[in-house]
Amino acid sequence: MAVVAAGVALVGALAPAPGHAATASDSGSRPGTPARFVPGPCPKTPEPVTGRCGFLEVPENRAHPGGRTIRLTVVVVPAVSAKAAKDPVVFMTGGPGGDAIDDMPFVIGAGVNKDRDLIVMAQRGTLHARPNLACPEIDRFYAEAVGLRYDAPSTGRRLVRAADRCRNRLTAAGVDLSAYNTTENAADFADLRSALGIHRWNVYGYSYGTDLALTYLRRHPQGTRSVAIDSVVPPRIVSLPWTWDSAQEGINTIFAACAAQPQCENRYPDLSRTLTRQVRRLEARPLTVMAQPPSGGAPVKVVLDGGALVNLLVANAVPAVDVPAALDELAHGNPERFARARAAGATPVIGEFAHGLTQSVACAEWVPGYSRADLLAAGRRAFPGWPDSVLAQAPQLPFEHDVCRVWNVPDRTPVQRVTTVSNVPALVVSGTFDAKTGARWGAYTARTLFRSTTVLIPGIGHWVVPQSPCAQSVLASFLARPNAPDTGCVAGLTPKPFTITPVLETS
């Protein structure tokens, strides 16, 4: 899922500069040109990229033959092993709107390219693609929003204005926003396999990348040896109300893990009640404090209301091991951990996250079919007793009904909100502390992946593999033997001990 609500973003040779409006020349427009791979220089990134690079040129909208084309940066990272398997791994990043190229160090660090080449492609509209659907207008809004009430109507109006300005700029430059969806995204990867002449490959996706991978598997199953999905977003289920289900599962699992550790349980009893009290208290009387962003610099004004507190928990902005201590400190008058986490949103990298892709996917595929009343009802079921002003906003996607009204893309749920049924070997990985994509949705999705192995990693949040050596071992075993991966390391796993702080006096 996108992490846009917290203002947190999930330099390329082929991408326009941040804030640069897309133009026909940016898109590499060549009417009638079929999909093709064009070798080229590797993108310039903080950590130098080594491998075979170039871009994939594909139609912007396959429903309009002869229309303009777009360019997607491609990097093929060679396997570490001198005797690499012939079937590579293709990576599908999260978001929607995340930068796959920037995620490469995490994937390589997890050993995904140990025995196979790793193929990474920028999804359409993202930082290393042309056009780049960045929205500096929205980035600047989130930088300001740390000093505003999270769920106030006035904050929502600012967000809508920022989205409207971005949409108008992109469409004036000729971008067809209706073409930036998961169906076209999946077709890009199918074209990539053909253009690179790959007979068979393995797919690994996380978060929104699982939505994309499952769509790809359903629509383009040919040539897929195996599929690994990490932190699962089921295309059939994902919606605004669904975000409350995931938030409840992830947060409550953290609290249950604390209760299972005697020292944590004794020090922080009844965390659920503590959280409810703090959400209600902050929503009624928000705190305004000065906090230094974790990246450094001058302190900034931060407003903590109930909605901001919840969103920080869902975003894992405070590490899970520190959550009980942070809530206890907050209850005793010390909001520093949460305030610093919120202050991080004041320093986004302008133009890094492709909010244009986020909104085009969310407004076409996740929002339609569920009303504001449905969203509120889901929040009330998940967290009874919380204020309606908090529960009316989907975690990570606040004011999305209002944003989608101005974003104005066609409803794609009939073709996208579909269950993937497959016999391709699949690995389904979830973390028990994931409050963005609840762990139970991994098992739910695996029901129709008939040759699947489901792995649940205790004490890990969103995007499991880079955080868990055991998950890395399981993934490596799965890639070697898709029908019989070794999952033995999972049995001995338990969550890490929670942070225990001295008892505080109530202020």
C-alpha cells in the first residue's frame, strides 16, 4: 500500500527532474511502435547500479493503437553465483508509485540475486520512467500537513487542491491518466519478458507489487515458473474499508505479543485500552509541539491528533518494539517518539514518489463500490469507541473519496477486482505485525493458489523479506525448489523483546 498519508515516500538518467511537467518528448512518443527493449546507460542512483541497463518502450494505452509510447527504465543485475540458473527473478515494487530502482539495494541485500539474475523495471509513471507522474504539489502538501490536524476538513481541502493542481498539470502535458492502472502495468511486464527473450522467469513482488503480481499471473501466466508475494494486497479485496481490517490485525497483534512477554505485560498492561484513551484524548485536544525530524535539521511544528497517531502506527513510523513504550510515554505526557516520527514527513524528497500513479490506481481500482458510510462502518467494527472523525479516513489514504472526485479516472473494478486462480507454484509471505496489509490476507489469497506455501513471520511488519533472514532463506529455497521449499526456520521464531522503559509519573 502507498505510504502517502504520512508524507513518507516509498535521480534517474531517464526521468524528468522533480517538478518537471511531462511532455510528448518526455514520453518517447512514437505512434505505432511495438514494445521493445532499447539498451542504454544505467540510472544514476545513490548506490551505483551495475548490470545491463536500458528502457522498455511500450504503448501508453493499449486500447488506443497508434498512440504515444512511454519509457520504463530496466536494470538486469547479474547473479552472484558463477553458475546462475537460467530463469531470472523479476521484481515488482510497492506503492503504487514507489521507485523500484531505489528499492534494489534492499532486494540485493536480501540475496534475491544470489543464484539468478535479478530484473528490475520502473513501473509506468514512476521516478525512472517517462513520463514521471510525480506530484510535487502533493509532496509540498504533506510537508505542511505535519503541522495541521490530520483529519480536519480544512486539511482535506488542501490535499484535494494539491491533487487537482497535479492532475491539471499532467493532463495538460498529454498524460492519459486512465492508462496508469494495474492491467497496463502487468502488460508492461509481459512485454518485458518477450522483449528480453526470456523463456521462463520467477516473479517476486511486495505490497502493491503483490496486487500487480497476482494480476500479472491471472492475465499473463505464460512463462512464469514461480511467484513469491510478500505483504499481500489481494486484488479481489483491496478497498478503503479493507485498510481498517489490516490496521486492526497488525496493531492488535503487536499488543498481543507484548502481553505474551511477562516483562512487557507487567510494564504496559492493557495496551488496547491505552491506545483508545490516547486516540480519544488527542482527537479532542490535539497536541502542538516542536520536534526535530529524524534526518536532522531545525525543529518543526507538529500537530498530533487521534488520526495522526493512528496513521503513524499503521505506517510503522515508530518501530514495533518501541510501540508499547511510546504509548506509555504519550499517556504520561511525553509525545517525543510520535512527534519525531510525524516530523519526518516535513522533509520529503520532492518529486520522488509518483503520487500520480497512486491516485490513478486507487481511484480506479480501490475506491469505487464502497461509500463513505462503508468506510466508517469498517472503522467502527475494527476499533469500537474511537471517534468517527478518525474512523472516517482510511489509514494511509485520507480524504480519498474527495481526491478521487477531482482525479476523475474511470472505474476499473469489473476487470481488476478479480480473484487469481492458479497452479503456478507460489510462496506467500506475511509478517504478523503488518498493519498495512494484514497477515491473514496472505492465507486468504493462498486458497486459490493451489500449489502455494504460506509463511507467517512473527514480529515483522510490512515487506518481510529484507527484514527477516529466515524469510530470505525460505525465498531462496523456494526459488531453488518451488514445490518443496524449506520452511523449517520459521518454527523457532518469536517476536523480539519489546523496549522496557522506567516507570513514569503521570504529568
